Amino acid sequence: MPPRTAPPATLTLNEVAQKFPQRAEAIDELQNLLGDLDLPAPRVPIVVHGAASTGKTAVLTAAHAAYNVARPFHAAFVSCETAITPKLLLTKIIQQWTDSARPDRVAVPRADSLCGFVTAARVVIPSGAMARHVMIIDDADQLLGWGSEIIQFLLRVAELTCRPIVPILVTKSDWRQFTPLFPALVVEFPPYSKEEVCSILLESAPAADPVDDANGEGENEAVADPFPVYQLLAEMLFDTMRQCCNNLEEIRYVTNHVFALARTLIADGTVDVKYPHRVMNHVKDDVKHLTMQLYSGHSSAPMTSEKDDKLNLELPTTTKFLLIAAYLASYNPTTLDRHFFTKGRDTSQVKRRKVDASGKKVAGAGPVRQQLLGPKTFPLERMLAIFHSIADDQVENNMDIHHQVATLISLRYLTRVSAADAIDNYRCKCNVSFEIVQQIAKSLRFELSECLHDVHS
């Protein structure tokens, strides 16, 4: 058997720098910190800091992939938006470090607590290992709401585990909030300049459309290069939106639509590419409409009735079932879960509370109905169990359920009520009304009344 090829001793981020030329300086800093894989791991954590939409996540995702190519199963990338509890965060890190295909692998303990993570890390990383393991924690701003214990643990993880582990926190908050008493290696991602933003926007500019040769020879030739038109549009849109918008993704959203409109105007001969300023006159009304649509869609105001009416159209199927499961967990008694959500259940035997025509309780009626008392809190595990029971095979297998839960919380359809440092007791409650859940259930052809106790409709 030929000898096994030794893994490269140097991490090369040249391809990452070519993909993100505007972040070349920050990538060079990461190269200097992580490049030589044979050197001992840094003794202090690395903090990647920058405002929103400055390329932090994109660059670190590419660097994570490059690191795993150089040293497989030595880098973990976890987002706190997806791993919504410390337990999920620690578990996903250990899972990405574990090579499940190794024939000589040993059973890895569960990393469901801080002590469990220390034990699991010592099993995954052999004693005396020199190859550093990297844990990239994206959206680390969420850690500030989880309590100081988890933050201090992550900053001192190499010391506590006695293993060469390098934590990398990716955040848009002030990095001093994470390490007030600890030194840190800070990699700054400054805001993009106008030239850098325009170069990024022009990456999605349409190419010139070929047209048939006038001689009828069947050959195609390109029309006049429309790139100056798109370049002028990108600069004008940046100047128009920068006063009220610093988010690159939002600017790109408007720019891509305007580029498509400009391409149509050029293709049908409405505007000549020799007069690029005329394109802006044709699309200015569309720019105004897109900008208003953008900010109305990203508004953080409470839900309006119009937004509620469109809820069933805007949410994916998995999220709809999660919202139904959250409502059932908030308004159904825990004692009826086995009756409603086990296979082969018979809902006809459930005794529902009854009221007469005047709304007064009749004989046999129980206490005040839960719909009048409001939603009850429920553990996350209960909601997920109900979700898997009612969703069955109607959702995608590759869907990240915890990311969908985080989305519902950010949209204020769910509210987290448990303490930030409660690792094993994540509790929520549902904020959506019965009418909205009923509308969503109808769109999914799901019989809500068959799984809801005390139906009042």
C-alpha cells in the first residue's frame, strides 16, 4: 500500500481572496493567523468584527471550506441564528469535528452541557494533538443574550479542554463586549467604499444580448456594450439609497431589478446605450416603488391585518406547520398530546367543552377556555414533537428546523420566555391568532379542528 500523503502544512486562502477582492486585506490577516497549520494555536480568541453586509459570513464560510480541505474535520462553522440554544451550538460543533467514517472511531459523549462539551472535545481531539481545531461562531451577537457563562467558556475553551482549539467569533457588535478582561485578535471588516459597492453590484449586470447579422449570414454579433449604462445605474442607485440604507443586500435587491428593467429597455430599442442617462428617467418610478416595497417588507412594526392576510402565502410549508404546532402547543393541554398526536388516534372520544347559544356554560362544561386566557408557554421539544406528528412527509428532509424556529421568533410570531442561560429549558409561546392559524391550516388542507381542544369556531 502506498504511503498516505501528508496533509498540507499551509492553509491557502488565495481562492477566497480572488472571490472577494474587496476583502483582500481582511483575508490576508486571516491567512497570517491561520495559515501555518503546524504552528501552535493562538492563545487568544479571534474576533471578526464589522457592520452588517460587509462580507464577514461569506468570507468565513469560504475560509471554513478551505480549512476543511487542508485538514478535514478540523473546522466547524455554526450560526447562532440556526443554533438557537447553547446546547445546539455545542452539539453542532462536535458533530462537525467528528469523522463518522473512521473505522477506529470511539463513541463521542453528548455535548448537551458545558462539561459535556469538554468531555466530547477531549474524545474527538486526541491528547497531545498539535493540529489546531477551529470553531467559527457566526452571528455571535446572540451570545450576549445567553449570559456571560457561555461567552467566558468559549473564550477559554482551549484552556478548559487542554486541546488546540481556536474560537473565532463573527459579530457586528463592539467586540469589547465579549472580551472586556481578555485580549483578542481582532480582524476588522470596514464598510465598503462607493467603488467597492459598485463593483459588487456590477457582478450581476447582464451581458450584452447578441443580435442576428444584418447580412443574413447567420452569424451573431454583439450590440454596443451596455456596461457603461449599468455602471452609471449602479452609481446613481448607490448615491440615491446611501442616505437611508447601508445594507448591501437591500441595495443589491433594488439594483438587480433595475438592471433587468434596463436590459429590457435596451433590448427593445426604447433607449440607446449611447445615452445612459435616459435609462434612469425611464426607471425612476420603478426605483421609487421598489424602495418603498423594500422598506415596507422589512418593517419591524407589529403585524397589520393586511400582513396577516398574506401570511399563508409568504411562509414556506415547513414554517407553516411549525406555526400550527406552536399554536397547538400553546392552547392544548399537555395531557392530550398522546391522544391527539399518536398514530391511530381517535379524536371522536375527546370531550370538548360546550356552551349554549347565549355563550353560558352548560352542564359538564369545564373552566374558562384557554382561548380566552391567552397562549400558554411550552418547551421547544414539545412543539417539535407535535410538528413531526402533524407534518409527516409533507416537508423537505434537508430543511433546518431550528433555523425556521429562529425565523418565527424574529418575526414575532413566537416569543421566547425562558431565561437566556437556560440550556435545557427553551420555552416559547405563540402570538398568532386562531383565525390566522385556521387560514394557514386551510392552505395546507390540514384539519385543525381534529387536533385542537376546545374548538370555538
